[in-house]
Amino acid sequence: MGFMSFFLGEKKSTASVAKERLQLILAHERNGRGASPDYLPQLQRELLAVISKYVAINPDDIKVHMERQDDLEVLEVKIELPEGRKP
Amino acid sequence: MGFMSFFLGEKKSTASVAKERLQLILAHERNGRGASPDYLPQLQRELLAVISKYVAINPDDIKVHMERQDDLEVLEVKIELPEGRKP
């Protein structure tokens, strides 16, 4: 439930711009079990490739943001979908 | 920054269980432009297939949750990674 209100709040702040958006967040919690292979960048590329099979994505409209804190690694990808995508 | 603290807060509440976790959230904001094809379920399957190339996933450890509100559709996938994954 928490994440729903998070996205609703974020949506409200940009409601004036009538764009369609897709947002992907991948969070990896390691729990201090030592170095795992850092596969997130490669995984991110593959996830974007999958998404682009379903929606037309302009690479310029993709914003990627990664944060690390303690054992938590969060990758955020925001995509603005192009206008006139309706059939 | 907002989503980072969201995940950190969620992590804290389950810190006693030393599991490694992966969480995927996909949010689709339609902005009232009519019915788009509902590709999220199929997209979700493909995203999981990509993730399982990188981490060993037990299907029993995957929890999928979807919510809709107004023009916002949020898909959440939580995965508990198996123990002893270290090389």
C-alpha cells in the first residue's frame, strides 16, 4: 500500500504535464553477506530491452538513477512515453 | 531520494530476518488517454525471466502484487533470494 501512495504523490506533482509515463524501480537488499556480483547495470539494460518490446521508447526519454546506502541498492528508471501511441 | 527512504524504511521493519531480497516495482501512469493495451502481466513475466538469468529464483519465493487507482497502475514483485548463493 505504501508504494501506491508514493507514486500517487509523485504523480500529483507533475499532473499539469499530460504525459504518459512508465517507471521501473529495482531494489536489491544484500543484508551484509559480502560482495555479490554487481549485475544491476547489465540487468537494467536487459529490462529496458524487454520494456521496449511493449512500448516505443526514445532513448532520450529515459532517465536512470542509482543509489546505494548500506546494503541497499536501488535503481530507478523513468521513461516518458511518446505522444500518439494509441492505435 | 524519496524512494530510497521508502525502501530503507521497509528494510528496517524486516531487518531481523537475514534474507537477501530483490524488489521490482513497475508503475504505469496513463494520464487519461484512454485504454492502452494491458501488457503489464505479460511484461511482468518477461521481466522475471530476465531477472532469473542473473539470480536463482525459486517460484515459491516470488510475491506479485498489482494495484490500480485512477490512471495509475503499479505492479510490485518481491523476491526472496535463496541462501548460500555465494560462490
